Amino acid sequence: MAVTEAAKRAHKKYEKEKIDRVVMRVPKGKRELLHTYALEHGESLNAFLNRAVNEAIQRKPPTHESKVQ
């Protein structure tokens, strides 16, 4: 089934309003290692990285107030 132009616009609008992008650079080969690890644990690479960051923040919260939750 083809994606409609309306669906494409809705997706683009959602991402613009709700999603921040963060670029992560890693040494050659490490991306594949991270991806494999995530898949072996039933997660996407994005879900794994988000969980890892959230767990690190829970262990050692920022020392300043943040407006973002």
C-alpha cells in the first residue's frame, strides 16, 4: 500500500513538533556492534540508545534544573 501525501505531511509535521534529532558519531564498526546488541535484546537501535541514556540520567541526574522531561 502506497503512503499518501497527506500521511507524509502528517508524519513530517509530527516529527517537526515532537522529535529532536541527535547525531551520534562512533568509530567505524561500532554502529554495527550497537545495532546487533540492540536486536539481540529485542530493541531497535534508537530504543536501545534512548534507554541507555535514560538509565544513565537516572543513576546520576543533572545538577541543573531542566525544562525538558
